[in-house]
Amino acid sequence: MRKMADLLECSAAFLSDVEKDRRNPLDIKRMEKLADILSLSKEDRTTMFNLAGEKRDTIAPDLPEYIKPRDYVSVALRTARDLDADEAD
């Protein structure tokens, strides 16, 4: 735990609290670093980010930086919402 905390530049106590669900998930930079350290696949990274977003009751933390500068993504999301589109649509 201490070695991982050192690699993530946080305290072992903080990391333990995150692991035990006593604190919010790691920030995006630490999550990306953790994914690199663990050599997570793209699918596992996506799962990790999605779970972190669910825990925070927001979207996955890897998405805002992609969405913000791209107006068309926001338009597409709102269009899908307004149409009440699902995966089959």
C-alpha cells in the first residue's frame, strides 16, 4: 500500500480510505497513473473511470476534457437525451 501511495503521490492512509470507500475515488491524474502502473487494458480503464463517475454521481472523469472543447458532442448528447434514445436507436 505504501509503495503504491508513493507512486501515486498520496499518503497510504488516503489510499486506504479510498479503497475502503471512505473517500471519493482518486482524481483523474492519479487514476490515469494507477491504470498505467497496473497496465490496465482499455476496457479495464473504461470500467474504472465509469465506476469512479458512478461513485461521484457524475459522468466518468475521463470524459469532461473531451466533451468541453467539442460543442458537437454536447449537441449529440442533448439530441440523444431529447429523443430518449437508447442503445437500440
